[in-house]
Amino acid sequence: MDIKRRDLLTTGAMVMAAASAPRAFAQTDMKVSAEKKFYQKNGVRICYVDEGSGIPLLIIPGGGQNSSIAWGVNSAPFDAAATFKNEYRCITADLRNATTGASVGPLEVDRPWDSYADDQLGLMDHLGIKKFMVFGFCIGGPFIWNLIKRAPDRIIAAVVSQPVGFRKETPTLAYDTYMKGWGPDLVKQRPDLNMETVERFLISMYGGKRADFVHCVNREDVRACQSPILLMPDDAPPHPLVIGIESAMLAPKSEIGMYPWKDTPDKIPVAIRQVRTFLKANRPTST
């Protein structure tokens, strides 16, 4: 533990140097019209967009370890910020160390999920937001469960879309995928990191005692959730339907969207209407 913490401290300067430099490797996001801003704390620099007004809605893009603002605009089933910014204050951010984004920081091997929650909650603190709604695609599902565990009094309601989870047929899918793509790309961009550190980080994030569920929390944590949840199922390789349904069955204030909802373009507007109805039904008069 001490060695790892010393590693984080000694690489801090290099991380911040990378954070202050332009990210030439970032994915094109010409469709992102809102101004990008930066929040910085404890050696971490988070790139975010804040648009719209009203009840705050934190939107967590998909893309796994490469979750980014650009993914939410260019690759999501629909652009959640563009869809809801006329009704809510939509906040979206690049995930720390997404190779297609501009957020950087240490790889916290001993607490991967909590390090990301630190960034998400820290950003909301920076913006002066106490309570908020959350919409998460893909990896946003586990992030939402961890946010609810970490700060249950702050999450008003959440939409869990296409959630990532454990699939028994391919138990090492996430680890294998990111060791081949995200890990090598990150090491190329970050001279302070190596594949050994990346491997330990991914094992810590996707292995262990919670590996057979949603990766970040256990079933008792989901059963204890008191926030209203709308779960929008999927059944792609990283988004097992069985885990999504089980999560909805465990959470006492959950409901399930139609399935399938994104296999044809004509179904997506129907799903959006359900999301809009769910958010409206659970929005408070003030935060």
C-alpha cells in the first residue's frame, strides 16, 4: 500500500503536465457545441460540459474505460444532453484517463471504482450541486450503483441504461478488452504508467468478490438502494440482460423500460418518452 501511494505522489507532476497539455489524441467531437471546462483537485483534472438549466442531471457516457463527452454525442443510442438540456441542467464529463478524452489522473489500483466516484461527486461539489439526478449509459450503470452507495442522500433518481455487468459465458471480457485496447493506448500517452500497473488496476476493477454481479457493489447494496431507478435493459456481450433484470428486481424502487428499445430507430423515441416521464415524476420542486 505504501509503495503504491508513493507511486501516485511521484507521478503527480507528470499527470498534471499531461493535463495542462492539449490532448492531440482525443476523439473528434465536432458535434459538442457547449463549452468544455475543467475541474481540478488532488492531481486529477476533469474535463466537463455544463449546459441547460433546472434540476441537475449528471449524464455518464458509455464507452467503458473510454467513457467520454464525445461518446455521448457521437456513439450513444441518443444524445442525452441534447435531448434533456431544455428541461434539466445537464453535466457530462470525460472519464479520468479515457484515451479519447481530456480528463487525467492517477490509476488508483486499490480503489478504482471509488476513484471515479470521487471525480463525479467532486465535480458536483465544484459546481455547488448537492442533490442531482443521474443518467448512465453502459459503464454508467456500475458508476450509478456506486454513487448511490457512496452518497445515497444526494441521488434523487437514476436511469441505468445498457448496464455493464458480469456475464458467466465470458467472465474476463472487460479485463481482456481493456488489456488489448485501452491499456496499451493509455501507456503510449502516459510515460508514467506501464502495463503492469494497468493490469493490476483492471484486475482490481473487474475481479474480486463482486465480479459475478455489477463489478462495483454487491447485491445487498443494490437491495438497500432507496433512490427511484429506471433500468433500460440491453443484451450485448458487455451488457448482460440477466444482470440488468436482477438489479431491477433487487432495487426496491425500480422499474424496467421496454426491451428491446434501441434495435430499430423507431423505438428510441418511445424509450426517450419513458425516460422523460420517469424523470418528471421523480423531480423535486427544489434541490
